[in-house]
Amino acid sequence: MDLRRALITFLALLFVSTTIYFVWNYFETPTIIIGERSETTGKINNIKVGLYGSGYIQRADYFYIVDDSVYFDQILVGPDYGKQHTGNRIVLEYDVNNPEIHKIIKFIPDFKETVIMKGITPKKVGYCELILTNDILSIKDYGIKGRIEYDYLGYFYVVSDTIYTSPIKCTPKSGFESKTFVFVEDSIGLSMVDIDTKRVFR
């Protein structure tokens, strides 16, 4: 009977300690890298913030590049790491033989949240949205019932009134190419024009 009680106590303590561990780490399971390791730098491409107890928690979507291949993932980031923003760098360690296996070592706060431009252009069905945040550009083409028909992610830089982009990913892949936009100001306000498609984003 004492052995049974000791076993139940042990299992209860194990359950409680495991629960505390997962809550403390925002329900992220630890990554164990067994093979040869290497380090690289990635970037946060999107942040969503939600309430968590008396504080907040952030879901960071990020990407990193190894041998010309781009990998995407997301992680829950607690307030201990400070407020994260789109464009901030992360340092991560990955398995050389399987780069998808990785763990984040630290966050580098390069940016504060600065939305340089956000514009929408209507279509017959749906709309297309373009957002420039820090040095990350996002284009999403929404169709019937909000379905994403085109999803483009890239870096951008501005020279005078022209925006140049360098792609990171695109769905469908046929759209994986550099893009150029120009800022145009008229009586309505500031807008962006896609040089190739002539779409106007306001």
C-alpha cells in the first residue's frame, strides 16, 4: 500500500512539474539537436500579441536561410524577452544535416514597430493588400471568402520615391521575382504603384 501511495505521489509531482515547465516556457517543447550544429541569423516577419495571464504573449513568425533554402517557423515569446517587432533578427542553432531542426538562442531587437506604408487595391472579387514594416514587405491577394490566392514576402529598400524588393518566398512560385513600386502623391493622398501591374495601393 505504501508503494502504491509513493507511486501515485511521484506521478502527481511529475505531472505538476511538467505542467509548470510547459507553462513557464509558454507551451514550447524543448528542441534537442543531436547531430553536427551550426548557427545562423533569421528574421521575424510577423508578430501577433495576445493577453497571457496578467501580461502578454507574442507569437513570432520567423524565417532563416541555410544553403539557399528558406525555412519558416513560429514561436511563442513571453514578456521576459521584451517586445518583439517585424524585422528583428534572431540567432538560432540548427542541425547541419537537417536544418529544420533548430532552436532559438537569442533575439536581437533591431527595430521598433514602424509601418512605413499600408495600402489596399480592390479587385472584382476580393482585394490585394501591401504592407511595408521596417525592412519587410508583405503582399497578400485575397479572393473568394478571404482565400489567399497570392502570398509574397520580401525585403525592401527605398531610394528617393522608388521601392525595390527582393523576394524571400512566394505562393505560387511563378511570382517569385523582384518587384518595384513608386510612391505617388495626388489630391487623395499618398499611394504606391506597382511598376509591372500598374496596380495602385492606397
